Amino acid sequence: MLPQLKMIYDIINASDDGFGLPIKGIVSKLKKIILLGVILSISVGVGIGYLIFEVV
């Protein structure tokens, strides 16, 4: 990992106790939303592809 990224990561990890900023919570929520979006888009894409192949 790049040192800048590690520094940002450390700041985000320490932010809960150190600064009292809910950065960590926001980041984990974003990760969950992104993961959910990726899973949804993949499943929708597979479903549409399957439908097209079944029809054609």
C-alpha cells in the first residue's frame, strides 16, 4: 500500500476515538452500499443476459 493511503487509512481508523468524527461509520456504510450495488448490478446483468439468450 502507498504511504499516503496508509496515512489516510490510519486517520480514518483513529477518527472514531481521536477526532470524534464518524468517518469510519460513513466509510463502512459506503462500502456496504457499493458492495450491494455491485452484487445487484451483476445479478441484474446475468438475469438480462439469461433472458436474452433464452428468447434468442
